[in-house]
Amino acid sequence: MANIDHSLPRVLCGEQRVPIGTHIRFLENNLHAIIARAKASPSRRNDFAKAIVCGRLQGCKSNELLFERPWYCQQSTVCNVCGYIRHHRRAELMVAETDFKAGHQLIHAVFRMPTPGSYAQSLEFAKLANQTRTTLRKAIAIWNRQHSTLSESIHSYAIGLHLAKRPTDVWLWPHVHLAMVAGRNVRIGGASLNNIETILTRAWKIAHIQLTDLDASFQAKGKLSSKSYSPDECRRRHRGKVVTPSQLANELAYACNINDENDTAEIQAQRDQLLHDLGSPTTFTRSRKRNSKSGKLSVPNQFDPVALGKNTVLSFPLGCNAAKSIEPRNWMLEKDDLIQQSLAHLRRHLKKSDEVHSNKE
């Protein structure tokens, strides 16, 4: 493994600290991806312009070498960073209401639609897969009415539509992820009609009885534990796999997040087109507790670099391979200017795209 030079300035991106050069490449890749996505939804160019600017301003204290964003666009449906943060914060609220001492377990399931052979099929399967969220929610509610004890109930869950492209796929392949916190006696696998895998799979297949080649898989991820154990400790203590609060939050957030950090611009654009043609529906479902005390969702928006003692603010202009330093008190003017530049940039590309389509016709 290469040694990391911690004396170099680094940028906080999610939970990672990356070199400035890496961050610049991320911004440029993000710019190209958003342009491709904007062609599928040109009416949202204001949202896309804000997403382009998200991460282009970074503040740092003079005695530190770690830069962080003073502003987040909060366009969670088009900005992958803000979308990830929002899903993760919601997952953290669910984790805060989870009892890690009751012996509950985490179960993850995937419900796979057939491989589409055309865009029309991809669209049809995406619509049906998104309806699976309602099917699973109702089936879980019925299960809980019949299994009301703590050890046999489903205590919380997150369900989300995913539109991915496997190496051999031509079109986006719809499937649904389900992450659920279940009582310790909830079973998966086997031929019994009284296990959650059988019940949910049967309800899903009945709802899509017109389709063949449906496939579902379930996996027990482990027992919830507020403490993490190494594999050696688990063997020594005769414990199975354990799931910590941070791991549970990651699983719940992943189930709901339709975007993936490894998506290409082409995949993102195809997904945006599918969602646009579906009518921009909600693609995730989370369980809610009555009389919840976990508080309201809190997501980052903006922080005044001057008030936070940031002596240095960097701006990363569009198309540049270097950052420029600006006065911290001028950061909001710089942000507004970058948004206007992004809008102009999008208009030029959308105009070129329209001209290309006109010439083809």
C-alpha cells in the first residue's frame, strides 16, 4: 500500500479525505455527468447548476490542512453527495430508535426483475419494481399482525428501487433492495411457510404473476450489537456475525439510495430518463414509528467560513485544473457567480444537443 503524505492539503468528501488533485478530477467528472443528466431533464437546469457548484467551494483554517464545504446544494435527487447525506441522516434517525440489546438481527433481501431486452421493457420493469415497495410494506404489516412478539416481529425496514447496469446489460436492470431489522426468531430459508422469506417472496410473485424469471434472495447479515468484534473474537466467543450501529445505518441508507458513486455519466443519464418517463416517482420507503422521539432530519446547508474561523477559502472554477484562493467574506458572491457560470455552461450544452437532434431530423 502506498504511503499517504499527510502534509498535503486534503478535501473532506463524505467520509473520505482526498488530495486536492483527486477532488478536482471528481468535480470535472461530476460536471460531465450532470451535463449528460441535464439533457434528459432540461427543465431542471437550475437544480443541476447548483449540483455542479456543490463542492467547488472549500474552507480551511490556516493552521490546518483539511478543507471542507461551507455550502451544500441540497439537490438530493441530482447531487450524489447530498443524496447520500440525506439518505444516511434518515438512516441514522432509524438507528437511534433501534434497540441493540434485544438480540435483533439484520436481514437484507434483493428482489430481481427479469433482464430487459429493450428500453420499453426496462421502463415497464422499473414501474413494476417500484410498485414492489407497496407489496412488501403491506406483506410486512400482515406479518407483524400475526407475529406481535418482539422476537418474531419486523421492527424497522428500508425499501428502495435500484436501476443498475451489469457488465453484460444493454439496458438498466430494475431490482429492489430491502433491509430490515427483525426479531431474533425471524427465520429465512427452508421450506417452511412460516418464515419471512417465503411470505415476502410469495407476495411479490403473486403481485407480478404475469412475469417469469423473477428471483429473490435473502441474507442474514448478523446480530445487532453496539460493540464491534473481530472475526477471531467472534469465533472465540462463539458469536455469529455482528452488525454495529454504523453498519446498520450504511445498510439502511444503501437500500434507499438509487444512485451509486461508481455510476458512469451514461448510466446516470439513462436512469434520469427512466425516472422522468415514470413521472419522477418516489423510489424508496422507510418504516416509521409512532410517537417517534428521534428528532427531525438535519442535513447540512451552509456555514459561514468567517464565523467558523476559516482563514482560507478555495474556489474551483469550471474547466480549471487548479483552485484559486478568495477572501472568506466573499464566498457567497463567489458561490452565486459559480451558479451563473454553471447555468450558462448548461445552456450552451443543451443548445448544442438540440441542434444535433434537429440536424438528425
